[in-house]
Amino acid sequence: MVVTTRNFLRLLRAGVFGRQEQLEPLSAWKWQRLYLLSLMHGVSALMADGISLLRNQFFFQMPEKQQAQWAAATKAVEEQNRRIDLRVSELASIFAQHQWHTLLFKGQALATYYTQPLHRTPGDIDFFFADEAQADAAEEWAETNGTDLEDTRHDSLKYQWQGMNVEH
């Protein structure tokens, strides 16, 4: 396994689980590669948590420019999560006004299990409707109020609402 991959996994475990891991030395180029991998996999803020935990190690020699990149990426993920949390709350309120009983699952609901919930890279927002009539009514609402509707399978609907990907 390449040193970059090993350190990627070590930083991710440290960030998510708070594990103390021993980092191997990396050049500035490899730190940049590690940063790009974290962006590609949507875990940059989680790895930033690992960096915070392991930054006092002898072999931790990340250039300041890359530390600033990681801090900026983490701030962007936090801001995106705050916006999505507000939108989820608004959408849940709309559903409640119509007396449609929903369950929020996956995505934002799972973020609460993280030490830093705002550091989880958000995906689409998943609502479950247990009552079929309510699900049908919510689908009609989505057709009127959402954009980019996509009927993915028999019991699933994806759409955009207020710049957020939603799935019923």
C-alpha cells in the first residue's frame, strides 16, 4: 500500500473514531495528493479532525499552505451543512403542515453519530413516508414545488428543492 493511502486511512480513522495513529512522513506533493483524495471521497473535514488530533507527531510536517486549504475546505463543508440543516427543517415543517408523517433517514440523520456532525459531507436528503396516501400526496407536492424530478424506481422519487437533493 502506498504511503499516501496508508496516511489517508490513518487520518480518516483518527478523525472519525478519535484513534491515535502513527503517521508516516510525507512530502508537500504527497500532502497535496492526500488533500485531493480527501476531496474526491468527500471526507476532507473528517480528515481535518484527524489532522487536528495527530498534528503534534514528529512526522507531521504539512506545509502551511495545505493547512490553510484544509481549513478552508472544512469551513465550506460546515457552511454547506448549516444551509442544508435549515432546508431540511423547512421541508420537514412543510410536510408537518400537510400532516404528512415522515422519517428522516440516512444523510443528515446519520450526521448526529459523528463527533463533529457538521464535518460529514452532505448528500441527498432522504424522507420516508410510511403511509402510501401521504407519500402520494408528497409526490404531487414535489412535482409542483421541486425541479429535476426523477422517478428512479417504483417507490422512490428524487428531486431538487431549494438547491438541495431530496429523495422520498
